[in-house]
Amino acid sequence: MSGMMTQYHISVVLFAAFIALVAGRAMMLRRKGIKAIVFGATDKSDFLLVPFVLVILYAICSGAFGLPIWKSLVSPFWETQIPGTVGIVLCAASVIGIAATLVSFGDSFRVGIDEHKPDKLVTTGMFAFTRNPIYVYFDAFFCGQFLIHRNIIIAAASAGFALAIHRQILREEKFLIAYYGGEYEEYCKKVRRYL
């Protein structure tokens, strides 16, 4: 059990790094006069993502710190720690990928659709491999968290998060086609939506 507790604590540290990267980049852009957090500005349903993240965060913290939660929701499907080790590696790789994606974004990073002040279309760096690297890494991160905790609540919330992310991607693609036109369409022909 102590090894599992160590994995649970590492998952909390990785989640904190995940949040710190995104929040830190948004604060750096704010200092440049760029409002990076435009989440919900064009559509309040953007906030569908928030409950999934909060449920996952609470479930992760309940495993690490014994917060109150219905035990059957956080009981692991299996007891072996091997998937947890794989999950830690996947989460750590995702955090590194998110950091690389934030560098690739440059000043174009936004959380949500910025209809008023979008920046240039980014097609290099991580965006040369996938049109949505940050979302790919978000989904991979939450898959890693499932492997660490292996319970129904994180499985369900991660699946819900992935569906909400897919919906967000489709909305963003409509905006990008309307705003960047042929430039974005050419990019779509060269680079896949996911992998």
C-alpha cells in the first residue's frame, strides 16, 4: 500500500505541475497585455470542462490525502502497481509535452476562443505533428491519472473530459476556418486533428 500511496502523491505533484504550466503561461502573457484566458467568452458551455477537471482533482487528492469520498468511487479496479508506474510516466511525458506546446504557441496561447484578438496561426513546433497538441497531452495526462488511480470516478470523468475536449476542438476548428480561411485548410491537409 505504501507504494500506491507514493504513486498517489506523485500524481498530485504532476497535477500541480500541469496547472502551474497553464496558469504560469497565462500570467506571463497577461504581463505582455495579452488576455490568454478567454474561456467562456464566446460560449458559456466552455465551462463543461471545469466540472470534469474538478472531479478528477478531488478524486486524486482524496486518494493521496484521505479526503472524504464514497469508497466505492475510488476503490482501484486492480491492486497491481505496474499500471500506476506506466501512468506516472504518461503523466510526466504529458507535462513535458504541454510545456513544449506552450513554447510552440508563443504569444498565440489562449484558453478558449479569442474572437477579438486572435494571434497568428501556429503550424510549427508541436503543431507540426498534431493540430491540437495541448489537447492530446491533456487527454494523455488524464489517461495517466486513470492508470495511477484505476477507479470508476476518474475513468468516467476522464471520458467525459475527452468528449468535452473533442467538442471544444470542433468549435475551435469552425472559428479557425472562418478566421484564417485557406491557410488553415491547407494546414489541415498536412497535419491530423489528433495523431
